Amino acid sequence: MNGAVGILSREFDPTAVLAEPLPPILGGREVNGVNEEEKGNGRRQIVLGRNVHTSCLEVTEPDADDELTGDKDAHMAGVLARYRKTLMERTKHHLGYPYNLDFDYGALAQLQHFSINNLGDPFIESNYGVHSRQFEVGVLDWFARLWEIEKTEYWGYITNCGTEGNLHGILVGREVLPDGILYASRESHYSIFKAARMYRMECVKVGTLVSGEIDCAHLKAKLLENKDKPAIINVNIGTTVKGAVDDLDFVIQTLEETGFTRDRFYIHCDGALFGLMMPFVKRAPKVSFKKPIGSVSVSGHKFVGCPMPCGVQITRLEHINALSRNVEYLASRDATIMGSRNGHAPIFLWYTLNKKGYKGFQKEVQKCLRNAHYLKDCLRWAGISAMLNELSSTVVFERPLDQEFVRRWQLACEGNIAHVVVMPNVTMEKLDVFLSELMEKRSVWYGEGREDPPCVAGEIGHENCCCGCGGLHK
Ligand SMILES: *Cc1c(COP(=O)(O)O)cnc(C)c1O
């Protein structure tokens, strides 16, 4: 992006400004409400009820003569220039979260001056005229075609994030099957369990395979235990930590085998992570409304690459009538989770879908999978435990020993494992820099006589673990 920030560079040369340093990790002291423990490799412990404000940028009252002196404007411009520099540096060293940071929306900068709001239903014009519904519906049609549902049969909207898509999908499921039990694998995103709490639904956690996929044998057992209640099932099209893709066809088969007829189950597909990657991977189970699924959601700021959080949720029109209410004040229908909705997001999505097209996404998917294999192979050659699921660009490996390295590369960690999600902006060159830094650090962490790297056989399988345990200890 250049457009809007270009205004700044007329007066300020951001390259001449130092980036804000990363806030320090202080042993035993709190940074941003988080107690940094020295023990446990500096892993963070969050102390509830103690918010700390150390790195806060204070809002100050304007002085009476600010208009004349311009001091305040100069100060604020300086803060923004430094912030921009930090963003550039942090963008360069980002590997852990599945965000595609590679895009150029310069052409859309002209729209920043408008308060674009698509409140209400995308398909019903509200009285508020500064909206972008025409873009929104265009984007929704594109996704409907991708997931094989007729224009006349789907309903959907552009959400604020993948979580909102999940909250909506589960809600539709519950409205269609009010006494249904929610089934989700234990490696599902936390938003699924949040939905269960919010809607006070009975929720059954289903076990997973080492790959992170839902264990259909366990699902079957749980379904049989609860045969008297309908089933609302969350299927992961890419789990957050291991990038595992649940086998949608096998889940449907399991439902059939246990005697659940189509009117007694509802499937929501959480495609936040890979929803837009799987259609372009040959061997992947296809997400399609030709199968008995109820809804699919995807995040717009992940693989697609949007500069603000957003997402897409698509469901069947027949279901939405169970959920919606007319609202006279809006002159619209209320079927969304949020009221006001970001009207800029659909334009960003529309822009990037137009630019890239199916072919462009396919190329990017191939590049990501290739680079992910490269990273996994390099790690293994170097004797570092690592796993990469077949349909995934998420490389799971041993958690780096020190927190500073984790923070430098913004890795996501869970227990003894960390991951890198290879997105289109993660090039081989970037991976090489990361790998060489990791090797160098490891020789310090695990040099002669020091501790051993962690055993991760329990998390990623002994065939992927290089600690020498041979899978004996877990
Ligand atoms: C990221 C993610 C979500 C949530 O998406 P947000 O856009 O961050 O709200 C949900 N499910 C999975 C599998 C994810 O990876």
C-alpha cells in the first residue's frame, strides 16, 4: 500500500526515522499486562485483571496555540512515521500467523475519505446510501460459484473476520436444529467453543489424529451415544495449529452410517485458514454445496490478503429465513451478527479477486505449498523435528528455545511446538534468512553440554521427531 501514507512522506522521510524497538522482555516483570516468566523459557503468563499500559501512546488535549505553532501536528506526524517504520520492519519478519501481507491496494486509497457501511442485509437496500453492496454481492457470487451453489439458493455476507463467520454458521445450525448438539474436534479454532458458550449449546469435543484431523472413529462413537439429538458439526478446512484438513466426505459418511438423515444434521465448514486454498489443491476433499453442508466461512485477511480483518460467510437461503427478523429502522432484514458492517472490506476483496482470478490463486497456492515443502525439508535436513500435512502450508516444528527469537519472527507456539504458515508473501529468500538464524541460535541453545531439544513425538508423530527418542517417550 502506498496511497494514503504517501501524504506523510511529503514532509517526513520515514526512512530517516528509527523504528520503535520491540518492548523488552523483562524477567518476572509485566509488559502489556503479561507477566514474563523467566522459568519455562520466558513463556508468558497472562495475569487477569491487571492491565498494564507501558507502551501506550497517550492522547493529549490540544494546546490553545497548537493551530498557530503546528507543534502538535508535527508531533503526531512523527509518531505516525515511526509507527509506519515499525510496521515495515514487523511485516518483514512475520512468519507465524496465516496472513498474506503481500498486496498493493494503492488504487483504493481514494476511498478512504468515505464512511462506507453495509449495515443490514447485503441483498436488501437500506436507506443509508454510502454503501458498497454492489461490490459485496459480486464477491459473494464469486464464492458461491467456487463452492457450487446457485445464485438463487444461497445467502451470505462479508463478515468482520473468520470468527464472525463461525459464530454465524453455528447460529444458523442451531436455529435450524434447536436442540442439536455441537460436535467439533478438539483442534478446532477457539471461536467454535466460544459459539457453544455464547449460545449455551451442548458441545462434544471430538478427538484428533496426530495430523490434527478429526478422528471419525471417535466422532462415530459420540454420535451413537447421542442418537436422540440432531448433530451440528464443525468441519475444519485447515486447523489453526497444524493446518489439518478434516475429511468432509468421511464425516458425511460417518453421519450416514450412524443413521443421521439429512434433516437431522447440519455441517458448518470452518475454512478461515484454507477455505480459499483447498479448491486449488488437486487431492483435497472438495467443499461444495452439492454435498449436504449448511455453511462455509473463510477469512479475507488470511490467504486472500486484505489490509483489514474481514471474511466471507455463505449459507443456504432456505436456512436464513429461520434466523432473520425485519427491522423497520433499517428498512432491511437482520440476519447478520454485526449491525454496522465494514463497507471498505468488500471493495478490497472485489479488487483482489478481479486482479488475481482463479488462475492467480492457483499459482499462489502452488507457490505456498512448494515453499512449505522447502522449509520442512530444510528443517529435517538440519535435524530439526518438523511436520507438514499433505494438504497444508503450515510447517509445525519444535518450539524455539528463547522467546526473543519467537517474537522476532512472530511465531505462533503451543506447548512444545511452533509453526510457520507459508503465505504468498513468504519467499524462499525469507525462509533462508529464518533458517540460518534458527541454526545459529540452536547451536547456542543446544551446544555442547547444554540441554537437548524438546521431544515432540507426542505432538507430530515419532516419524517426524528428530530428538532421538525413536518415539519411546511422549
Ligand atoms: C484464523 C482462524 C479462525 C478465525 O478467524 P479470524 O479471522 O481470526 O477471526 C477460525 N478458524 C480457523 C481454523 C482459523 O485458522
